[in-house]
Amino acid sequence: MPVDITRFEKLRDILAETTGNEAGDIYPESDLEEDLGMIIEADLPRVIKKINHEFDIRLDVPIIADQVETVEDLLTFINDETELG
């Protein structure tokens, strides 16, 4: 799937702010837990809340938590929800 650069940059900034990683060190293939050090149960709800606000969408934390491993996985959910409205 082609990466939407604008959405990726917004997501990267949210992840950098939440995880303390440098934005330039976050890539679509970055693993949320292994590469970014996220603790899914603790960090993902905060990330999803910021994503929902930034993109004006409604992602559900339990569904996302079961299905994402990488930044690109998360971006796919954002793209799908944004395009479906």
C-alpha cells in the first residue's frame, strides 16, 4: 500500500511525542513494541485518543490493539477510517 506522506508525518509526530523517539527514527515498518518501545496496554490508548482527535476519526482501542504491530498497520486503519468517513 502506498504511504500517504501527510498522514504518515502526522502519525509519526504523535508516536514521537508519545514514545519519546525522534520522529526521524520512526518508519512505516517500525514495530510499535520492539522498535518504538510502546507498551500496548498503556501507550496505545493515549496514541489512539490523539489519532482520533488529529484525524477526526473514531478508532476503537481493543480492535486496534489486536491487529497492529507496525506503524504501517496503524496507518492502514487511519487511511481506511478516513476514506470511509
